[in-house]
Amino acid sequence: PTLVQYVKRYVQSANFFSDRNSISDRVFFFGRTMFLHQLSQELSRYENIGLFGLRKSGKTSILNQIGFMLREHPVVRIDLQQYSSKRYGNKLFKNIISQLYYLTDRKFKQENPEFFSFGPDIPATEITSDFVEKVSVLAENLEASGMNSPIICILDEIERILPSASDSLERVKEYNSCMGALRVLSQQRKNLVLLVADVHPDCNRINQWSQNGVDSNPVFNFFKEVFIPSFEAEETADMLTTIAKLMGIGISRELAVEIHNESGGHPFVSRQIANIIVQNSNGDTCEVHTPVTDKYWEDMLLEYEKLANYFEESVWKDLKKRDFHAAILILKILATTNSIPLEIKSSQLLTAIKSNLSQMELRKAITWLIRVGLIQKKRNDTQETLYRALLPHIFRWIRMQLDDEELKRCLLI
């Protein structure tokens, strides 16, 4: 009640639904309570974790909360978007050491004023041993000062430094040196644990690099792969009705559940849909009982570019960039099926695309689509396996992208 009164008094014009950034404030973080607790427990037990999911699915927000929940540990947080140079390892090592150095006691700082300095532009291969030793010294000091071990090292958007086939040999060596050093600190020294985040689990699944004359991936099969779960209906409803209340308006729980069904439990999409509905409501009571027909949702998708742009930029272009043909084909077939809700029997899907994909390609694509919350596996009354579209909005968007010829092909399937 106090918070609601504060918001009404000071931030009446704020629109908390429209925020497109990660959530850092615990007040606006909803859902996934058990998921966060489990992650925290596993990290505390030295389990190295890879956190994966669609863009805007809440990875960075979860990393923010993990840092807060494990604040009794030394926490290092690195956003890898800034590491684009060939010799990023020097900068990365300095960043990790400086964050840990900041947490040490005054005596250590007085005795080691230049502790985190390396020579300029030295490749990571030449300073790896020095880096490992310095982190070990810092870990010992931090534990002696009362902080819990291990150090929690969080690397967001690891794909930014993951070597590609077109990268130079030097850049691949930088990656191997950096990740190899962190692995030593985790497995051999028991100083830290790694939590990395990305859309796809490539960092954990690529073993050999395309470049010749370089060692294999030091963190191949190193992380426990964890995919971010979608919200349950009650979590979405709690989020939307609470945020609306903080804004001094009201959203009926029935509408919140309808929005959940339309968003597939993806909180970012839920908030954007709620934002659109609130903007188009009359008055500030906003006890919206919007006619949520299929035509209503389709009109919303056509009218509001932000939502369509999210699907195009964060989902569709990503799949095309990766040449993930199996996932694209499955999504197209589901988008054009005539059933409501959008779903297809496993046997029908296999028959429909067996000439285009192998069973292995099909299974890999289905597994990924389920894990990121785009489709759901279930059984019907006769115990047949079904695959159901979980985010109707994106499937409408996909259907709109198909020309007449492709639409006919998919409808025939």
C-alpha cells in the first residue's frame, strides 16, 4: 500500500509496461521464484551453468537478480557486448580482477595499489598464468574477510566472443585462453563458478573450431544447460495486475489471463500487449474487458510495429542467420494449420516434412522450440503426441510473411 501511494504521488505518468530494458529493480521483477532459488543453490554448490533462451525472455533480468541473491559471495558481472577487438582478453581479465579488487579490504588495497594492472595490448595467451594467480590471491583475501566462496562470475551474451568460422586464429586463441583460465579457476583452484548467458548453447556444444592449428573449445560440455521457463498463467496475471495497480489503473484478472494465453507466458510480450491495451483504453480505471477475438489480436499485430519488430528481429532473423531450416519449417507449418488452437500431431508433422528433414534434424529443432517456449508438447485424449503453438501472436506474424505460393504449400502439408 505504501509503495502504491508513493507511485501515485510521484510517478503517475510513468508507464511501467512499456519498459523494454532488463529488470534490475526487485520491485518490478515477477515470477520464476523457484527457478531463481534453484539457480542460486546450484551456483553455490560450484555448478557451472549456461542460461539460454530467446532474446527479451528475461535472461539479463535473471542475472541481475542472481547477483542480488548471492550478494554474500563476491559477484563479478561482465557484459560481453563491449569485447569486440582481437585482443579483448587483456581487457576482460582486468575487468574481472578490478571488480574483485574493489571488494577487498582496505589493508589489501593499501599493500597492493597496482594489483590489477597488466601491460597494454598483451595477448591473453601471455598473461593467463598471472591472471589465474591474481584471482586466487583475491579469492583467498575475500574469503578471509568473511565473504562466501565461490566467486560468482557472470558473463552475459557470450556469443559476442564465441569464435566464428571467419574469425582470425588470434581471436580463437584469445577465447581459448580466457575460457581456459576461467575453467582452471573453477575446476582446479575451486575459486569461482561460471554463469554464462546466451540465446543458443553453442558455447557448450562446439568442440572443434574451424581454424587449423588451435586447441579445441576448453568449455565444451562444461556447463549445465538451463533454459528460461515461460511464466505460468498466475505469474503473468500477478505481474500485469500489480504493475497496473502501481500505475493507478486496473486490469481485470480475466484479461491478464487472456494476455498470458496470447503471449505464451513470455513476460516481455505480455507487458507490450498490456501496454497497447492500456494506451487504447478510455479513462484511467482501465478495468478492461476487451473483446479478445482472433481478429482483435490480428489487428493489434498489424497496427503496432514494436511487437512485430520484436518477432522479426529477435526470433525470425536469428533463425535465418543460423540457417535453422528445421525450426523455420516447423513454425511455418504450425502457423498455417487450420486447427484452433494451432497444433499438429507428431505423426502428421513427421510425414509432412520427412522429405525435407531427417528425423534427427526434426528432433533437434523440436527440442529447441520447446525449450525456448515457442511450442509445447502434449498428448490428446487418445494419447497421441501433439505439438501446439504457444505464442499465437508470433504465429500470426509468420503467416503474414508468407506469399501466396508458400502459404498454399504449407496449407497442403
